[in-house]
Amino acid sequence: MTDQAAGVDALQRIALKIFLDDEAVLDPRDVIPIFHRWIQTSAVDGLLIDLADYTHMTSGPSVLLAAHEGHYAIEQSGGRLGIQYARRADQKGALAERLHAAARTLVKAGRLLEADTSLGGQVRFRGDQLECLANDRLSAPNRRETLEAFRPAVESLLATLGPDDDWSLTQEADERERFGVLATSGSGAGLDLLEARLG
């Protein structure tokens, strides 16, 4: 295993994001009481701690639900609104296993928002696009070699999410930014299908 591959395999601080469907409607401010309710009812995975309101910001997280293990955020970087789960605490297992676990956590949170009656059934997330970000520039510098080392783990996840889909990977082009890839299939799949496939 190369030094780069070893560094990527040891990567723990990973963020995954799914995007709001083009026809869906979501005001991040409407998620604030929902996140408070999630804290009260332990609705999602992790030890939930507190909520931060950044809805005055035009990019990045709009509403952040902090947990011991990771953060949930309604996120709008790049002008695309979605929900992101950013893992903070270390997990056992290979990188592919950790990606699968983060995806299950993220999809569960997305499905809860889709089903929340206070949002009037207007929220739908795309199941055919997934953004993966590395919050560790030392283990995963934004270089081509990092993508090649990361590829087997992310392709393992994509084979679960859409085994018959033709996924493409696009790496963040700016080397000054964090390493990130956008996986796209164009299958039109919804989160219900992803949830079933992830088990």
C-alpha cells in the first residue's frame, strides 16, 4: 500500500451530502424546530448536543445540529442546498465500511425530513448525487493521487446505492480546497430506494 493510500484509508473525518431535489422547497429556518425536536426525542444517531443557527450566512451550513459523533447540517455550499453529515469521532473498520455507516446515518436523517409533516411534504432529496468531502488535509490532500486511493472505497458505496447505475466521479478542481468528489448517476433514484439498499 502506498503512503497516499494508507493515509486515505486512515481517513476518519468524512462529510457526506445529499442535495435537495430541483422541484423541492426547503427554507432552512423551518428546520430549526425540527432539529430541536430531534434533540428532545433522540430521533437520529449519535449523542445530540446543541443547535447553531447560521441562516444569515449565504454559503456553508445554514443550520447545524451538533452531536458527539458528528454534525448534521442543512448546507448550501456551492449554491446547492442539501443535508450533510460530517463525521467527527473515530470509527472502527475499513474506509469503505465507514463510508457505508455515514451514508446510512445521512439517508436516515434525510428521510426524516422528507416525512416531517411540518414541512408539508415539500422536501425531497436526490438519491442519484452524493458529495464526499475529507475534513483532513493532511491525510487527504486535494490531489489526483488521493482520488485514486479513495476510489475503491467510494465505488464500494456507490455499488450499494445504485448497483446498476453508471456513476461518474468529479473531483474538486481547486487544489486549495478540501479533497472532495461528487458522485452522479442521473438515475433519478429517491432516498427510499437508497434506504432500502443500505439496509
